Amino acid sequence: MMCLYRKLQRALLGFSLLQMIIGGATARLRDRAPERASGQPREAWQHPGAGRLFDVYGLADGIRKRCPAFCVLRSALCVRPRGVLRSALCALPFALGLLAALLPARVWAACGVQDLGACVDDAQYNLWYGLAGMGWALDRTLLMLAYQLDVFRWWLVEVAFSSAYAAMVTLIDPLLVPIATVAIIIGSLGFLLLPLLGRVELVKLRHALVWAVLAPLLLTLSGPLIVQLEQARSDLGSALFTGASQIAPGAIFGAAASDMRAPSALYPSNPCGAPLDRRSASGVVRMDDLAAAMLWADAEDIHCPDLGGPGADIPDAFYEAAPSGPGYATEERVGLMNDAAGRAAAIESMQRGAVRLFLGLLPASLAVLDALVQLVFALCLVALWVGLPIGLLFVFFQQTAGGVTGLFRRAVAVLQVSWSGSFLLGIVFACLLAAADLRNATAYTGFAVGAMVLTAYILAVAVDTLKDSIRTLNETVAAATGLSVTRPFEMAGAAATGALAIGAAAATGGAAAAASGAAMAFTAEAARRQTGSGQYAAAAALGRIRPLAQVGEVATLMGALDPHGELASGLYAGSRSRRSLRGMRLQMAADAKRKDDAGLTFAQRAQERRLGRELRRGQSRPTVTAPADHDQADELDGLAERAPLVVQSGWRRVRAERPAGADGRPGARVAPVALALDTRGRLHSMTIDPEEIPPDAVTEARARLNLPRLLTLGYRIQEQRDGHVTVWRAAGQRDDAAPPTSPAAIRLAQAEERSRLIAAGALIGDAAQASAELHAARTALADEARAAQHAAELGRAFARGPAERVARLARPGDPSTGAAQALASSEAPEALPADAMSVPIDQADPGRLLQLGYAVQRSHDGNHILLWRPDRPADAPAPTWEELEAERRRLAAAGALLGAAAASGIVAGTDPSDPSEEEAERHDRLTDRPHQQVTTAARLGDPAHGGEPGRAAAPAAGAAAPGSTRRSEAGRAGAAVNTQTPGRGTESTTHAQAEGAGHPAPAYGGEDVPAPTDLPPGEIIAAQDPPRTRAEAERSLAQLAVDLRVAEQQLQELRAAAAAQAAYLRQTGHPAEAAQVERWAASRRQWLEGQQRRWAQEQAGIRVALETLPVEPADSAQAAAELPTPRLTRTPQPWPQSLAEVEQQLATVEQALADLGAEQEALAAGDAADEAAVRRLATITARRERLQARRDAYAHQRALLTAEPATAEEA
């Protein structure tokens, strides 16, 4: 070997010398050409390869040596001298180097150029040393694990379980006596009732008495018993183990050797500064002691190898020579050893040490298996002991003590198996110990392989015993409480199995995973397009995984998933996609059409969830700031073109008086907001007018409403600040053409809406209660229709009755009596009662007033109705204004007052009309009383005499009109008194109305008491006669439908026109005129709404009567062919539009004043005793006062219309 190595080294050296010689010769030949051409000598030349080669070989690794070849070659090849002297100087080192090369050289160090074997040996040694360190790391881990398992068994039984068991006993012990007492009482009662019940023993009395004595005793002793039992099991097992191990088999396992240490106990010891002890069978040789002896290791090498020894990678005894150690390792560096034989011996020893450490894995694993066997047997006893307190707690109510005795039987079985296993392991250990005593590592390792097989089998038996113990515990607990201990572990095992399957499928990767992912994505996209549900799409994608699909089926069978829900249906569709794409498509199409109990598809459910998330992300607010409508601005611009020049000055004044910091955005306003879905199913907020909300809108608490479901069904919702939500359907989605107007119809519509919402799942409520409310609402609507029909009959009877007669019901509250028989007429009283009220005849419903028990009478001109309560005592005090106002509100709520009378306050004024002299004389002859007594009645809603919607008009009760000395009788009768308060910078005088004028007088007084308009809110439209045939009923229904539609159109036009005019007037600086227009519009709107209510009631009555009329096809065809004509006229304009109209009205008033002045002068010059003349003179005086006020108002309006615009300085 060494000869071959020397030959190789010399061959390498010769090859290097040949390379340097050839390189130098080539360089010289290459340098001669330029030298001849130039004729100049070149500089000294140095061969770069040669220089580096000698540097490496001469100086590498710090090894000093004599190298004659270096000097010779350095002199010959490195420098080419210029002259002769320098050539001689270079020849001398060359000769000396040649001489030294011929003489033998002495080597001073290894691992060099001439001896690379040392480097190779060093590398080989380090390689085997690293492998040995790896093997020892594994051995050390197994030996430490064996020690830890042994110590853990002791801690689990004697410390942890004992403490937990003591706490359980402390909790259960106080319950034993009460439970035993209850059981004995039940058993005694059963014994006493034995003659009645027969052999029905709920509790065995003898059984309960026996366990009442044994249970506390066993529970008290069971704590220390588990420790003692485990100690007995371990000690007896150790005894059997030791007894079996003392059976010396002799030297039958091989020849004696010295390649392993004599076995000794590792514990107890204190190598690391802390005591190490097994806590059980201390000082006895165990399996891990034998493994450590084979590995020449001790406790310090296992637990703290860094504290001592030459190295921490292998056991310290490896560095010791025989006989104290194996001598596998050396502390000297192999690469620095001069002797090649020594280096080879070191390598061979380290090789044997590495093999020994890897062979040590077998006995170390055997030690771990032995510790596991003992730990599993200890766990068997622990598992059985857990169920003992629970079994003792419920043993009194069982027919047998099988649960408790089963625990003890299983404990005895555990002891039997444990001792049997210990005996077998003792025999195995005896053989291992005999092999270890031979100190023959190979024999010991060979027998350890067989011992591992037997120990693994005993470990499997121990695991089966543990399963039986847990099964016994489960049966005991289930018999006592009905619960299962192993059920959670079984479910966890099933989940872990599924997770492992999924993980294995994911771990396979590659093309199969990519194809599976693409198939899942395709299935999910197809499901989403078919159903629109994200949950269904995700479930369909996961359904392609077979284990998940099976889990979904199991969950559906157990009731955890709805079989018709999105998840279960999606999983099934995904599983079908693995078999056929057509089957998947058909299944998804069927699922997309399926509806749940609420009538919703999967797409609608998904939309509900999305809307719910949007509503939760941002709670809707009742009001937001929104820009005004551009259509209204365009309409205002059109009105501005027709407005007088005063608009410009008013607009400049408004701009100049605008406060600093105000909202400068044009048309910014605060408007209520409603939420709805647009045509694309997106949540949309819209500004609405409060009047656009139908009267039958349902308002419920937000907690009772399913807002996403409502939005999906097409409802509009508006959240209130008090936690309630108003819900209604848009006009295009309503079943009826117009919303209901009567209270009963509104109640019926709301009840029907609530029933629909409960059925659709949008409202939380009782369906039976909603049905009862719906039935009650229908009954109320039928009663209202009959009452409306009876009221209409009473009104017609009252209209056909004698004039100036007082009508009242003979039996109020009896709608079954005919109208002719129900009315009772009487003469008019000499003086009206104090609570009498005067109402324009077109703003009152005489039939409804009669139904309410009022006495009614037409005025002398036929334009008013006087009403009062006939049951009021004659000596009762005059009612106050509050009482009269309360009475008016009650009548308006009952539908007896309409239009302005239903919305205005109590008005007490002068004569309700201005009759001519002939009309006054005729009235006096008919009533035989002065006409002025009529003025004692309170006026309601009479715009010709101060009535206006929403407030009491001037002149006030008891206050004289301007220029008049007469006081109203109503002031003395206790009517309301209205004191005017002058506004800031405005006039306090309220202007009256001119007779016959067709336009309002613009009052520029304070905003507290603005002047009313004199336009009548509407004409009186008489009710139709009851139909006698079906054709007449259908014609009446058609007429009423047309009238209701026209009334609704007029209401919409009225709202738009009044809003535009009022906004225009406010922007031009005329808030009083804007308020006047709004009040007039409100009066007209209320009159129209009242007319709608009357027509709706009449329509309901005709529909009820239509059911009793026979069918006549000819009449029906004729009725259908006739097109009814609306009975409503166009709404007049409330504001004069030009200066010419004002001039015309002013001229009319001036002419009327002149005529009245001439007549007044003629009457004043006549006979003062003539009563007719005096009465006529008083009438003329009052009329002149009103006309003068009207003239002043129109003169003021003309001045405004003809005024020049104000300048900026004046503003």
C-alpha cells in the first residue's frame, strides 16, 4: 500500500516538472522574435505558472521542507539575465540545486506535497467521526426517552392522577348520602305500593342499602388504592421480572469478549447537578442500562454531555483505551500523525465505533418499548379508576352493580395481563443480561432483535387491554348517565381520517392536482351561473371530493344540514358532476328553480344575504342631504318669466340678507330617504316626499322585520329614529289602483299586508293572530260600508226634507232603520244653542252628522248647515274654544267634516253670507226671528268669512272689524277669542274680502295671522241614488272609478303647482304669500281627499249591494258601453297673475263701494223707525267695511306690482 502511494506521488511530481520545462521553453521561443526585430533586449521574464506552482508546493499548509528541485528550476526558468555577469550568478544556484537534487531528502512533516496520505487519512477519520456522532445522537435520544417514560409513569399515577382524583372525590363524596337517601326512600315507597303496582321495583331496597354502606367506604379508599394497586402491579412485576432474570442460562449465547462494558445501573446518579432517579425499582439493572453498557455510555453522556470529557459528540469512554474503554476515538489529530500505521489504526477504530453506535439503536429501542409497556398498563388502571366515583354515584338506582363490579373485574384482568407480561419480559431480560455479562456486543445485539419482537407483541397486548379498559369505562358511564366517553374520540378520529385523505390528495400534486382544481373551478362557476348562490357554488366544488361528499350525506342524514338547503344540494350536485356533466347540469337547473317554505330560490337567498351584509355595513339613516329636483327648478324659471318686477327686488333682498356661513349650494335640502332595489337588484336610496307614503303603509319594530327579505320582495323601507321601520309597496306593484282612504279600508289593507309578510317570512308574527285581525278588519270595512250607505240615504232624505227645519235621528245608532223613518223633523228653536256651529254645506256630511246624533239645519241661503247636540242641557255653560276645537276634531275624524272645515280651527265671525234685502225679509218671514241670531253660531272652514286651514281667522270672536262698532254675538256666547300679534316690521291689520272677487287679497300682515284666500275649495257633488239593478250598480262603479282617478290626478297636479308657487314666493322674499298659497292648497287637497273618502265608501256600499242584485247581461253590456264623465272641475289658480287682473278687481270694489255709499246716504235720510231700513243700513255698513279692507289690500298689491326694483344701497 505504501509502495503504491510513493509511486503515485513521484509520478505527480514528475508531471509537474515536465509541465514547467515545456512552459519555459515555449516562452523563450516566443520572446526571441520581438527581440530580433527590435534589436533591444527584453526585460526579465517570469513564468507565471511555474511561480505559482512552486509557491503552492513549497509554502502550502505551512510545511517546511528541503526542496532542491525548487532552487534548480527557479534558477533555470524564472529569470533570463541580460549580461554575462548575471548569467554566472544564476548558474551558481542552478548547480547547487542540481547537486541537492541528487542527494536524498529528509521529510519533517506529513500531509504535504510528497505525502498526501495524511490528508486523506484525516478526512476519513473525520467522516467516520461525524457518522458516529449522528448515531450517538439517536441513541442518546432513545435512552433519554426511556428514562422520561419511566418517570412520567410514576408522576402520572402518584402525583397528577392522585390530585385530580382527590378533587373528584371531594366533589362527589357529599352527594353520596343524599342520593342514597333518595334511592332508599323511592325503594321504600315502591315496596309500600307493591300491592297496587305489582312487581315494579324502581329501586331495589336491599341493593340500595348495601351500597349505601359500601359506596362511601370505597370512595374514601379508592384514592390511595390506585397508588397502592399500581405499586403492587409494578413491584410484583419487578419481582417476577427479577426472578425470571435470575435464571442463568449460562454461556449459551456466544463466547466471552471484552467489546462492551459490564452492565450496571445508570440511576440513581447526580452527574448534572440534579439527582436522577427512576422513583421505582431504583438501583436495579433495566433495559436501558444494558443498552448504555453496550454503548460504553453513562448518565453524564446521556443527560449532560457538555459538562466533561474530550468531546460531546460521542461517549467519553470511546477515548479511553482498553481495558477501561474501547479506544475507538483518539484525542490526537490524525492529519498530524507521522506514522501512517497509526493513522490507519485510528481510522479503523473510529469505523468500529460508528458501527457500534448505529447497532446501539436496537437495544435503545428495546428499552423504549419496555418503558411503553409499563406506561400503557398504568394507563389501564387510571382509565378504570376514573369511572369508579361516577359508578358509585348512580349505583343506587340500578338493578345490579354491574357497572362498579365491572370496573374491578377489568382491573383484575389488567393486573393479570401485566404480571404475565412482566414474567415474559423477565425471561427475555435474563437472556439479555446473560449475553451482556459475556461482554459480547454482537451476541447481545442479536438477541436484542428477538427481544424487540416479543416486547412489541406484549405492547400490542397492553394496548388492547387499554382499549378494553376504556370500553368498560364507557359502559359504566353510559349506564349511569347515558353519555358516551369514546364518542368525541371517534368523531375526532373520523375527522382526522378525512383530513389525512384530503392531505394525501393534496400532497400527490402534479397534473392530477391541477386537473382536479380545474374541474372544481369549472363546477363552481357553473353552479354560480345556474343558481347565483356563492354557498351553493362552493359546496358544488367541494362535492367533487368524495370524502367531503360522504361527510355531507352523513350530516344530512343526522339532521345537521337541510336536505333542500344550499350546502346539501351543492354537495350532491358536485358529486354527480364526477359521473356525468349532463346530470350535473340537470341537477343544478332543478336546484335553481326549487323554492323553500318562504317561496325563495337560492338566488333570492343569496341576494338576501348580500343585502343583509350591506345593511349591516352601513345602517341607513332617516334623512340625508340631497340635491333638489331639476324639474322643479325649471318650473320655477318658467314662473319667474311671468312674475312681476317685484321679484327682482325680493331676490336681491334675500341674497343680501343671507347669513354668512349658510349652505351656498343651490337647492340643497334635507329630505327623507327610502331604501329599495333597482332593476339590477342593487340597493338604492331615494328621496321621497312624506305624502308619497301610502296611508296603508305598515310600521313595525325593526327587530320583527326581515329587511333583506322585504327588499327582495320589492318593498320600500324607511327606518325611523325610534327603532321602527315603515314598509310599503310602490305604486306600480300594488294590487289596487289607488291607496285606501277610509280608516276601515286602511286597516284592512294593513292587515292583508301583515298577513302576506308573515307568510313570506318577512315579518315575525303569529299567523293565527294576523288572520283574526284580517277578519276583524273585513268586518269593520263591511260595517263602514253599511254605515256610509245609511249616511248617504240620510243625507238624501235630509236634502229632500223641508227647508229651515231641524232634522235629527229618532233612534241614533240604529242603521237598520230606513232613512225616511229614521229622520225626525221639528221647528227651529228661537235661539241657537251655545255649542251650535255653522259649516258650509259642501264641507259637511249631513247623513254622518245625523248618525253621530247631531241636530242639523240648513241656513236661509242654503249654503250652510247649522249643527248642535240636542242632548246638551239648556242651562249648560257656553263651550270654550278648546271644547269647540275638540268637537271639530272628533267630527273630522269621524268623516262628518270635509275639506277646510276638517283642517281649520273654529271660526266665529259675522253673518255667514251677505243676503240681499229681499232674502233677509224672506228669512225673517220664514223663521220669525231676526237674521242676526244666526251669527251666534261658530263658523267652520268658511273661507268667505275668515276660515282658513290650520288656524283661526280674523276678525276674532268678540273683536270688532276695522271701522265697525258692532261686536259679534259669538264673543258674548263664549266663542274663541283670537288676539292678533303684529309681526316685526309688518302690518297687524288683517284685510277682509271683497264681495264677488275671484282672487285672493294679498295680506302682508304678520305671519302669525295671514289673510285667507276667498277661493272655494270645491263644489258640492251630491251622492248617487242606490242602484236598483245590476246595470245601474256597474254604471255607478264605473262613474266612481273615473271620479277617483280624476281626483288623484288633480291631487298630484295640485301638489306640484302649489309647491312650485310657494317655493317661488319664498325665494322672492314673500313668505306670507307662500304660506297663504300652501293653506289654500291644503284646503283644496283636504276637500279632494274627503270627496275621495265619500266616493270610496259609496263604492264599497255599491259593491256590497252588487252581490245581491241579479245578473243582467244586456244591462251589463250597455253599462260597459257607456263611458262616464268626470264630475270634478279644474282647480282654480290661487294667485293673480297680472297687473290687469288686480286693476279689474280694484275697479269692481270701487264701484261697489260707491253704490253702497249712495244707498247708505238714502237710507240715513229716510224714516228712522222703519225696521227694514235699519236692518238694511246695518248690512250695508258691514259690507262697506269689508269692501274697504279689500280695496286697501288690492291697492297695496298694485303698489308692489308697479314698484321699481330696490337698489343695492336700499337693500
